[in-house]
Amino acid sequence: MASLVLPIVLGGGAVYPSPFAQGEEIVGYFRDHSDQVLVASLLQFAASLPLAVFAAVVSVRLGRLGVQAPGPRIGFAGGILAAVALAMSAGFSWAMTRPEILAHDELIRLLHDLAFVTGGAGFVVPLGLLVAGIAVPGLLARLLPRWHAWAGLVIAAVAMVATLSVALPGLSILLPIARFPAFAWIVSAAFLLPRRRIRRGETTANQGSSR
């Protein structure tokens, strides 16, 4: 979130351009706001690291909770792919702050497109796999509240459909619709997942001792 908001504040309200904007607008933004792009790149790269750590930790947590289905491993793969895509997007954006790159309009356009596709569909689609890899076992094994697990499945479905945005630019609207709810869902899942599985016998024993 900071990588999106802070550059706008530092740039006096100038917004990161869409790859579907006019060429002059795109080139002009990166030439006039290279410092803001550098800040955004730094924050995006930094964000990719804890995402990879979370994917590994939640995969292990689900395994310890007794989930033997492939869901956690699928989620782990999605989290790693999303983290790599986010880091690549940050790298492409960083390259656009270099003076030798800014001297060439065609290189700016190329790197901007690469930053968009890796940070857009390249990030959101595997992020949906991460959410699905947590939500499915969370629902079937009753590790998460049903409403929360179903919300995760809806977010994951939107992320999967967002794959089509690569060929159909009009569907790019699905990228933020999946991205930001996915962030909120992951944070809430980190709090809602139990640390250990409570067996039925333990529940009965606890009820008996309380009496």
C-alpha cells in the first residue's frame, strides 16, 4: 500500500501511468518522477520478501494442522511465484529510473509494459493460488470460519479470471479487485488459523474439567 500511496504524495498527486495511456504521458511521467518511481520500486521489492516467508510459514502451519492434501503446497508455489513476479516488477520499474534508459522512449515503454504484466497478472494470478491453497483446506478441515474461507475462494476465482487480462485489456479492472481484498484476506487468515488442531477428545475433556 505504501508503494502506491507514498509516490503519489511525493509526486504532488501525479499518478503512476497505465500502460494503456498515451505514449507521451508515460514517457513524461518516468522522466519527471524518477525519484518517486525509485521509492515505489524499493517498497515493492521489500514487500516481496515477507510474502515469500508467509507462503512458506502458512504451508508448514497447515501441514502441522493435519492437512495432507496438495492445497498447502499449491498455495506455497503460488506465493513464491507471486513474490518473484513482484520482485521482477520492482526491478523493471527500477530500471526506468536509470538516466541511460530514460534517454530512449522505446525502452521506457518496453520496461513499463514488463513492469505492468509482472506486477499485474503475473503477480495477482499466483496470489490467487496462495489464497486458494489456504482457503480450500481451511474450509474442508474447518480451520477457518466458513464465511472467511468462502470469501477467499471468491477472491481466488476473480484472480484466476484476471489471467485473461493479458489478452483482453478491458479485464484489467479485475487486477485491483483481486489484489487488495487478497491482501486483507491473507492478513486476517494469519490471525484466524489455529496454532494446533483441537481433537474431539480434548474438547470433551475440557468441557468435563470445566464442570
